[in-house]
Amino acid sequence: MSRPLVVGLGLSVALLLSLGAALAWGSEALAWSTIATALRHGPGDGAPDRIVQVIVWELRMPRAVLALAVGGGLAVIGVAMQALVRNPLAEPYVLGVSSGASAGASLFYLGFLPPLVSKALSLPLAAFLGALAAIIVVFAVARTGPRLSTARLLLAGVAVSAFLAAITAFVTYASPDPQKMRAVLFWLLGSLAGARWSTVGLPVALALGGTLILLLLARPLDALLTGEEPARSLGIPVEGLKRVLIGLAAAVTGVLVAASGIIGFVGLIIPHAVRFLVGASHRRVVPLAFAAGALFLLWADLVARTVLPGQELPVGILTALCGVPFFLLLLRRTGRLPS
């Protein structure tokens, strides 16, 4: 049996078991038999224990589904960004999307937008519009005639991120309401606490749709890793591919950040870990990165809501605490970045 198949089967089993753990563990632990009964009866009112139904179907299940979508989506966009810029340190937020979302959310929630505009927005929508504005500016700066300069793309992303981070810091510092300021800071560090069935549909659709598109683009992505000129010689429409990848990254990352806040390191370490296991072929890397990213964030969120009794940590703190040592260990063991 080939290694990719073994890894895929292992991740599938781990995801199923981890989903069960996410439904069973929390401030109120539930027996696995109780979970099975709740799942068998569905989300309706016909179950023998209505409280268990609410915990499983209305609180923990949408949160677990959102964790799977956000983790998987960030991982596959990390794969796309590393192929696009051919830089092992690239990740979903390299184009300024996270800083744009942070600025949009902060300006809205802390009351720095005109009342007429604020009435038409919600926190996720304001975050998405901020991410969209950031990517439009980066895209405009990176264009040199009909082509997109990868170097300019990276530099513009860094500059726009720094500018929007300064805006976020200013409005947070200037906010007169400490409670709102605390809520924004908690969101900026990443949280899945607001997951509801009414809000998880779009992140799930974008994460799965983005993964499918990248699977269809697996061969062009493999060619792009060799360089732009070799890819052109193979008949790959490089400029069109760049635009597709940038648009896809902006849409998927913007929606995911709007739903969960900023959760770092998923899109950086997961692609490297998957390539280390199964090689660089995107036909294998893309689906396995989605599964590994989903598994990683599901467990990070589970730990975030159970490690401290009676309170919840921002999940972004857990991903950073796990991600940084893992990445450094990966560098140490391989002696170079996986490619």
C-alpha cells in the first residue's frame, strides 16, 4: 500500500474519532453512547434528552464543522500561496487579507464607521469587506502592465499589512469602551465560539470549493513550482493562473477570517508537513492538506475550550504554541525546507 494512501486512511480515521471527541468533551462531558443516541435522533425534538440534543447539535456540532472548514481551508490556501510565490514562508495571510479583515472588524465593532454604514454591516461582513479592500490594493500595486509581479505582490502585501495593522492598533487604543476592546482582541486572536448553523454554510462551501478548484489545477501548480518560464514552456497560462490563485485566496481566506478571526500557522506548517510525508505532487498534497489542517484545528479548538476550567482560550494562541515548535523541529530534522 502506497504512503499517500496510508496517510489518507489514517487522517480519515483520525478525523472521525476526533469529531466524536469534539462532541463528547467540553465543560459538560458526555458519554459516547449518549452522543450516538443524540446523533441517531437528529437535531429535532424527538430525542429523550433535549438538553443533550442542544449541546450536541446546536453548540458543539456547528463549532466542530467550522473548525474542519477553517483548518482545511487555510491549509489548502497555504499550499496555493507557497506554489504561487515559490516561497516556503508564504501562507494564506501573505496578501494582507488578515490585516484587512482585522481593520474592518475593528473599525465596525469599536464604532469608528459612520452610523449609516454600520447599520448595514455585521462583524463578519465588515471583516470580509476589509479583506477584500486589502487584496484589491495589493493586486493593483502588483500589476505591471498585463502581468502580475510576484516580487511586487509580496512587497505590496507586507506594506498593506503593516498599514492596516497600524489602523487596527490605533482604533483599538482609541476605543473608549474596554469591554468592546476586549471582545475585538479576543476575536483577533481567533475564536470559533460564535459558530452557528446559520453562519457555517458559507465557510464550508468556500473551503470545499477552493479545495476542489486547486485539485483541478494540480498539474499547473506542479509546473509553477519549477518557475514561471518553465511553466510557460509547458503551455501553462501563468498570468491567468496567478489571477485565479489570488482571487481564490482572497475569497476563501476573507470568508474564513470573517467567521473565525485570525488563526495563524495552520496554512504555514500543514503544507510542509504533508509534503514531507507524501511528496510535492499537488494531486496528493491538496486533499491531504485539507484533512490534516481540519484535524489540527479541530484539536486546537478542543484544547482551547477545555484546558482552563470555566473559560476559553483564543484558538490562535494554541495554534501558535503548537505551530512554532513544530515548524522549528521540521527545519531541524530536514536541514532544509520541504519542497
